[in-house]
Amino acid sequence: MAWDPVTPGLRAQLRGLRIASRRSSALRGGGQHRSRDKGVGLEFSQYRSYEPGDEPRRIDWKLYARSDRFFVREAERDSPIAVWIVVDASASMGQADESRPDWSRLDAARALAACVAELALRQGDRAGLVALREDALAFVPAAGGRRQRERLLFELERLRAQGGVVDETRLRPLWERIAPDDLVIVLGDFLDPATATLATRLAAARREVVALQLLTVAERDFPFGDGRRFIDPETGEALPGDARALRGQFLARFGQAQRALHARLGEAGIRHAVHVLDEPLPQPLRVLFGAAPGSDAA
Amino acid sequence: MNPVLLLPAGLAALAALALPLLIHLARRQQQRPTVFAALRWLQANPRPRRRVRFDEPWLLAVRLLLVALLALLLARPALLGVVDARPRLLVATGVDRASIAQLDVGADVQAHWLAPGFPALDQPAPGGPAAFASLLREFDAGLPPGAPLTVLVPQRLAGADGGDLRLGRQVEWRIAGPGAWPEAAATPPPRLAIRHDAAHREGTGYLRAVALAWQEGDAVPPHIDESAELPALPVEALAWLHAGVLPEAVVAWVEQGGQVLVPADAALPDAALPVVAWRDEVGEPLLQVARIGRGRVLQLLRPLSPAAMPQLLEPGFAQRLRGFVQPPPAPTAVAASDYRPGSGATAAPAAPVDLRPWLALAIALLALVERWLATSRRRGAPA
């Protein structure tokens, strides 16, 4: 495997995290869910030899009759939820900090997406990927298994930050694929209101949405001290000015906008976290998934 | 001790101070393009700050100082009134070391030989003849007015001249040892060769007699030839009795130090500026002399015949002519006690001390500091 942002060190830090859907864990307590487990969700996977402790009813008696050995039928159980990773791939995601020019917002988003995929697949959930690009949505249908991880990594590696925010009309396939009760993790800068709008609408439509906002150090600290010509990567708009003079007002206005955004996400019932590019990577995942509300493993 | 500027107009170069200021200002106006997605929360400042600000103030300060010092260098700073009033000791060549050792001088005395360049007394005594009086005047003129001067001379001095020896100060005149009279150089009498044409044959006899008289009878007779060729043998004097312009070969020979005697109808080279050197009793010119190179051209202004020039027949003619061909050396030897210099000459004002070498050193050091500041890694990333 050529490209894998989930380094062994990072993988070790992911230990103990669990992607849990508040919605489905609430459902799982009811009997409805369990009965579905027994029914159509069971799909034959493999035989394995009997080990002490296995339930006798899981022994395949017909096979015992043929081979005079105990075999257990193992089935792959459909996970009740799919984890959808939605990555914003507009041009603004390509912004990096001057102190670390090779680590853009999109790089962080790809690494975090890979971590989420790793977590989801490890705990047996299905994982899928949607990249929000202006021209077309990039899809990896939700599935499980080791091959799926490679498919996701392949798609993530190809991802480039370009173009503006995706148009509303192009989002139809997204609504068709993401089923109700699925977990949707939106990775983006949330600077354009379109991303937040999409997240709130998904949440309103009974999808469990988790928002992870990626900010650069420049947006948090505004560390410029000289004359600058600020250029919006999506519109190409430019604003020349003395950074020192602009700093105070920008920090105030941006902080206000951030508070408004967080309030909006909170009202929509969206769990959210902010990751600034100079922070350690798994930090936001810890915030979002560290203290899982439901602890019952399937 | 007054600092002065010898060329205050050089301070006009201070206008160059604007250069580093402009450089450091220009950078401020340069705006680095920066990708910034959160542009909508940036608000263009309606009233941009007009405060003049400079990048890298320390580097700017060093550069300003550097330019200012360069302008100062152009203005030629100097210190006036720096008086080095230490006593001086001058020792004439010819005084032996023992006499110098006997002389009780102070510890801070500056001792020199009275020789060209005034070498220090530690160095070996310079040889060769020295124009004593001229050197003493030169040393006195370069000395600040208050500095006492001691001159140690032998009893007999060579190198005096006809001028009055008056110095700018009262000199302590010490006489040590006998010293030696300069040996009278016994200059051999000049040898004369005679070249003439047919028209001047008459006069050759007188010149032959002159040449024989110079050689005092015991020498070979002069070489007389009716030709226009230079003599093959080395001679000091040549009688070139030809009318018209002097040939180039003769002029070249004169420039090498020869003395040539030409008749009245010869034409001198254009560059020669003749001066009448000998007049008869009534003031009519008889002989004029012109310098060419290291030698001289002597032109008899009358034909060589007793009728035109009765002096030819006088008994002292040969010696008189020798005096022009071979002038006797001027007397330069004098007894030291008779050559005590007087005082009262106007002392030259002390020369200002040039500060430019020190300033140049400071500028070089400052330039190094500037380079160090400008290339140090503490500077921001290159634009």
C-alpha cells in the first residue's frame, strides 16, 4: 500500500476510540433491532472448527453428519449503521499555513478521514466516502472489509482541493445513498455556509451528523505583521492591507462567526469539533468519539 | 585640537542617506500575496494607517551610519592643532657613534639622521653626499613651532649653500668630532675634439691652442678633422664648427651630457633657451649658453678671428672658456662653528592630521557588521 496517512503511531493513539451513533445505540436497546439481527441480516461467511464455549445451536449438524467433526457456521452480520465520510474538497481546503506549507487543510482532512474509516471498519461498520467537489461528487459506496479500506484510501489520495462550493442541485445522489440513521461525518472548513446548511439539512432528515471543522493557524491567530494581499482561493477576490491594522477586527468578526456557526450546529443536534492545523491529529476524534455514550458492543 | 573638514562640500553626499531609507520603506509597501479563505471576515480598513514604518530598524541604522561615514570620508576630516612637541635630535652624517653615545638626550627624544627621508637613528648611517642646509630647512619646516631641536654636527660640514641658514626656532647646535673635509675632487681637464667645415678652417687654430692649454702641454693634441662625424674617442667637449642646424646625432650626444661649442652662424635647436654668459668690456655679448638635456650648447656670438673677437688673443682666454665648458663646483664645505643657524624664519603652520585612514577602518568594520546583519538567518524568509 503506497499511501497510508494512518501511521502506526497514529493507529496506537486511535486505540480506545469508538464510533458510536447516538441514534442507533438508542434503537439497539429495543427488541426490534435484535430480531433483525437474526433474520435477513445473517449472511454466510465461513466455517470454522468448534471451540469450547461456542453455542451448540451454532454447530452445523449436517456437516457433522458428513465429516464427523463439529463445525460452526460463522456469519457476517450486517452492521445496523453505515459511516459516511463527507469531505469538502473546495479550493479553500487547499490553504496551508506559512509555518508548515506542506500541510494543508485537505491533508489534515484526508488523514482524519482515513482514521475514521479505520475506526469504522475495525469495529465492523460499513464506511463510505463522499467528496464534495464543484464539478462532481466522488463516491465510494459504503461497505465493510479490508478491501473497502483500500478503496477509501485510494479515493482519498486522489482528492484535490479545487473549485468552489458544490452546488445544491448536484447533491441528489448524496440523499439517495445516505440512508436514514446513517452516521455522517462532515470534514470541512465550514467557512462557506453551504457546508453547514448541508449538515443541518442532513441532521434534520434523521441522519446522525458529526461536524469536524478544520481551521488554519492563520484563522485562529492571524499572525501576519506586514503588508499583505489576501486572496480568496475560491472567488479570486483580493484584499490588500496592512495585516497589523486588520488583525483586531478580523479576530473579533471571525470569532463571532464561529460562535454563530457552533450555535447553529448545536441547535441542529450536530456534534462538532474544531481542529486547528497545528494541533495533534487525533485530538478532535477523541473529543467526538472518546466518550461514547453507548458502550454495548454488538 | 580642533576637528575640521578640509572639503565640507563632500557633506553633500549625505543626500545619499535617502537611499537606505527608501530601500527599507519600499519593502514595507510591497505586499505578499497570501491565500486566505476566511476573506469575508476581513474588512478593508477604510483609513489605512499612514504611519511611516521601516523594516529591520537595526540594519537600517547601520546602513545610515555607513552612508554618513562615507560622506564624512569625502569631506576629508582632519584634526587641527595636534602638536607633537617632543624634542628632536638631528645627527649629520659624518658624526661617529661614539659622539652620539656621549650626547645626553632625554628618553622621549626623536632622533633622526640628517639625510634624505630622515631615517631613524637606529638605522645604519646613510652614506653619500647630502645637501645639509637644504635638509635642515626641510626638517625645520615640517616641525611644529614649539618642538625643541638639537642638531649634532661634525666640526667641518659639507653641503652648505649660499643661502642664509635661518630656521623657525632656536636650535641647540652641538659640535662633535673633527669630521672630514670633503676631498677636493681633482677633475681632469676636459678633452676637446674639433669638427669643422671649410668655411671655419681659420678659427680651428685658436681652439687647438685652447685645448692644448687645458691639457697643460703634456697631453695628446686635440683631434681636428674637417668632417661632420662625431669623434670616436671619448671627449668631454666638442667644437662643432659648422654653419646651420645642429645634426640630430650631435644633439643626442649633448643630451647625454656633452658640451658642444658652436660658431655664431650655427642655429640652435628650437627647444634651447640660450642665456648670454659672457660679455665684453662694453657689454656686447660674446658667448651664450643653452641647456639641452644633461649637456649644454655654448655658442660663440662672434667669428673666431682676432679682428672680430680680440679676446681670443688674451692670455686668460683658455681658462675663461674652460670655466664655461667645465664650471668649477660651488664651495659647500664650512666650519660648523661658523654655520650656526639663526632663528626668525616664519614657521610653517602645523599640517592637519588626516583622519581618513581611521575613518576608512571604521567604515570597513561597519560594512562587515552590515553584511552580517543583512545575511544573518534571523532575517525573515526571503520574499
